[in-house]
Amino acid sequence: MATQQPEFIESTAGNVGEELARRGVPAERRVLVAIEPDDWLAEVRRVARSRVGAKGWSDAEIDRVIEEEREAVQPDAR
């Protein structure tokens, strides 16, 4: 499996090996596994929103930029 860009796989701890095997990743290949806290996304959003808000952006401006970026990467998501 020759990957040019990093590939991100979301899985459970119990299924990581199975998922890598399914994708053809050899057992000797090095991989990086991140163990996320249960509330990591909420924490990231809280920190990011407070930092951007400190720069003078309103909640409406932040929400607009988030929606624009979401549409840019997922144009059919709506």
C-alpha cells in the first residue's frame, strides 16, 4: 500500500488491527494511533471559538466561516 498523503482512519480500539488489515496495511508498517478523549471535539471547538472571538469576531461571523468551509469540503452535504 503506497500512500502519498497521510490517511486518517476512524475506528474503535478493538477494530484497529482489522481495519488496517482490510486496507492492506502490512503488519510491520509503522502507524500512528491517536487516542482521543471522549469530549475532544467539544473542547477543540470551545478553545478555537474563544481564540477567534478574542480577535474580535462575532459568533455569527465564526458560524458563517465554518459553514463556508464545510460547504467547500462537502458540497453535497446540504
